[in-house]
Amino acid sequence: MRMRPPTWLPWLGPALAAGAGALAGEFWLGGGFWTVLLAALICGFAPIIAYRVWKRLHHRE
């Protein structure tokens, strides 16, 4: 029996994007704007993609 994915998981995207952008700006600013943007995009979309994959795997049962 697998657990269902939590419905709040996709809503973590904006918070994680903001956090990753802030951390990238604080610690990795040597790369500049593109480094911050890339970190925010990857961390922002990761929970959404994880939710969709988890949901698809859950419905395969």
C-alpha cells in the first residue's frame, strides 16, 4: 500500500524558489543573475514535478 501524494506539495514551489534564489544570491552570486534564476527555476519546479510523478506512480496500482 503506497501513500498518496500530499496535496500541498506543489504549493512548496514558490517558497522553495524564493529560498533557493536568496541562497544563490547570497552564496553563489559569482555566477550572477543567471545562476540565481536557474537555481530558483529548478527548485521552484521540483515539487510540482515530484508531485506529478508521485501521483502517476500512485495511480498505476
